[in-house]
Amino acid sequence: MTLMTLLEPVSVSPVLFVVLTGVAVVSGTVDAIAGGGGLIMLPALIATGLPPHLVLGTNKVQSIMGTSMATWRYRRAGLLSLRAGLPLAALSLLGAVTGSLLIRRIDGRALALIVPLLLVGVAVYTMLSRRMEDHEAPPRIGIGAYRPVVTGIGFYDGFFGPGAGQFYATSLVSLRGMGLTRAMGLTKLLNVASNLGSVIVFASGGQVLWLLGLTVGLGAMTGAMIGSRLATRHGAAVIRPLLVTVSLLLTAKLIWNWFA
């Protein structure tokens, strides 16, 4: 693959650039509130007819731009401590790099059956648990015991991906006792780290269309500004129902993909 291939929009017309950037605004908005923006963005990128490996690598570029903006907004609102979050983010990055390297050698098809069950569990827990609110609760496990959980979710994000944001947020609330809005702020930082790990691996293999990814990433950043503003203003009242909705839609999409 040549440098020109990496920099130019392979078989993507200027009109599609505009359309995909608009889709990224919607995707970034949803992702900043509840995660799962890939549910919107990935099908749009696939519809361009690009090779799957370029779709995945390019999607990670726009995703890291959107999650970085959302992270900044949550931190600005006082809902994220970088000092406490960065050590966990490093573990998330390490897990994602390992997962992205491993996906080249192992068929991830089995996960397409397991993950929908986990996402249904996230949706049910979010609907029924009193912990999925903005009040803090005593943690069920210490930070040391939580580190393998973060590493595992980061590995999953690099290996397969769908629902990683939901798993981060739900585990932070259920295991670490965080309020939902604050948990979503830390989730965005952990997402930045796992996305970075994946981008490193994809880019090293020449599997990123940088011009397309950066252009669409501007749309994702715009959406992230909108979504994080809504989330920080309205808290669990807007995050909780969207978290349930996105989890169920991701479940339906994965099941559909399996049978299709």
C-alpha cells in the first residue's frame, strides 16, 4: 500500500466525504452520551465499499478524535480526574494493543454470539439497578481488583469492539460505585486510550485512510461537543435511557450480522 493510498480518499467521492462527516456528527453525539457511536458510523463507512481493514482503521481515527473531545468536555465540567484516570487508561491502551494484534490471528466470530448476551445484561442492569444514577455508592471491589477488568475491556475493544463503552461505564458504576455521569466521563478517557492502542496497530499495518479519518473525525468532535454538553447538563436522566437503547440496538445488530 502506497503513501498516496493512505492519504487520499480511496474510491470515496467528495459528496460522500460530506455525508460521512454529517453521520459522524450524529455518531459523536450519541457516543459522548452513552457510547456505541460505532453502531452509526461503521455501517456508513462500510457502505462506501472500502475494504474492511481500512474501514476499521479509519473508524478508529475518527473515534479517537470524538472521544478526546468528549473527555475534555467532561473534565472541564469537573466530572473527570486525569490523575486518577490515567493509570487505568494506560492499562486500557495495553489491552487494546494486545487485542488488535491478536485479532489478526484469531477468528472473533464466536464473540458475535457472546457479546449480545452481555449487552442485554448491561441493558437490564441499567434499567433495574438503583446504582445507575448520579449518586455515589460504596465500591464493591478495590482499585487493584478493578485494574484487570479495565485491561480486559481494553483488550476486547481492540479485538472486537462493539459495546466497550457500555462495559466500561457499567463496570465503573456496579463495581467501583461511581455515579453514572462521572463514570461516563472516565469511560471516555478509557475509550481514548483503547482507541489509541488500536490506531497504533492499524496505522503500523498501513490500514488507515488518514484524510478521510481526520475529516470525519472533525464531525465526530462536533458531535462529541453536543453530546457531552447534554450529558453534563442533564446527567443520568439523558444517559440512562440512551445507554439502554444503544445496548439493545447493538445487540440486535450483532445478532443480525451473525445470521446474515
